[in-house]
Amino acid sequence: MPPGQAKSIPWLKHNLDLGVKLLEYQAEHVFDGTTIVLMDLVVEFASIVLRRQSLGLDMPLNKVEQSCIDKSVSPPSICTDDKHLIWDGTHPTTKVHKALADGAVDLLRARLLI
């Protein structure tokens, strides 16, 4: 990552620090049956963007970062369609949350053999 870029991604440092703490915790509890499964949300979001049309997110690739809320008008308008990936510029829409949850279930099944 280029120097200074992490400042433009406010959650990046938090998530990296959290990942380190989780790995430390797992190392401390490796013999007591504790299993921590990490999910790479950057990879998951990239996967969702690539298969967005099959998920019913009919958004052109050059507009996937466009949020459902239009803050350029007052009061802000909220879209009525469900083709957006991002609700407010930060948070995923319901369809994307479902895709993330499905990905988490698949990951847990694969890692924990459930």
C-alpha cells in the first residue's frame, strides 16, 4: 500500500489491529479447542462486485461505489431500487449483507467442516 493511503481508509488500521489481536488470542488458546476463522472482506467485496448481476445488483462497474443515498440534494434522497451495493457510502445494502453472510457460512463450513 502506498505511503499515506491508509489514512484514506479509516477502518483499515482498526481491522488490521483487530486481526493481529485475534491471531494472538488464537495462538494463546491453540490447545484448548478455540478456533478463530478470519474472513477477508476486501476479497469478499471484490467477489460481490464481480458477480453483482447474479446477485440482483444491476449496477454498472463504473458506478459500484455510488451510494443509495444522494447527499447532493437537501434533504438527501434515498433510492427506491435495490441495485446498489453501498447504502450510505460506507455500509453495505441488504443484498450485500446477505451475500457477505452467505460467504461467511461457506467459509465456516469449509474451515470447520460443518
